Amino acid sequence: MEIDERKEPGISTSGRPGLVTGALVAAMLTASLIAVFYLAWKVAGFPFVPFDVFDWMTRILPGQVLAAGIGALVTVIRALNLGPTAATAKAAEQAMGIAGMFFTGIIALQHYTGVTRAICL
């Protein structure tokens, strides 16, 4: 009999989960964290962290960068005729806040996974 040496998907040659598996786990954990933040916002009235972080970022960015971003956002809203500018811009800002937290969480957890893999040879 021959031994079948196929490896499981997502497992590296060292037998540990690979970077793709780490990215998927990071995405699931970050999405869960955002969902918990949303639940706490709606049920208990806590601040919704992605919105607060986005608001904080707009306060620390240089004025020229912020003006360019707002100008581009308004241009896209008007060019695509997405609706009232104020309401659409607010929805876009909120979506950017949530997406920003999601991708930051993935990057941070991927970094943690990479460091952990390097240390735990």
C-alpha cells in the first residue's frame, strides 16, 4: 500500500496553519468584534468604535488631506447621482469607518500571526 501524503488545505509544510488561514481567522475575529461593538451600541448605548475612530482620524489629519478626501467624495456622489450629498456622504463615511476597522484588524492580526510563527519555530 502506498501512503497518501496529501496535505490539508491551509496547512503549511511545517504542519502549522499558513498565512491564508491566519487571514481568514483574522477576518472572522475582526468581523465578530465589530458585531459586538454594534450590539453594544444599539443595546447599551455605548459609542460605536469604528465611527469614533473614523471621527478621531478626521480630527488629526492635515486639513489639505481632509479637504481633498471630502472633495473626492462629493465629486463621486454627484457624478454617480447617488442621492442627497449630505446623507450619502454620511453613509459613505460610516462605511469607510467600518471598513477601516475591519482591514486594520486583519492587518494587525496577520502581523501578530507572522510574529508568533517566527518566534515559535
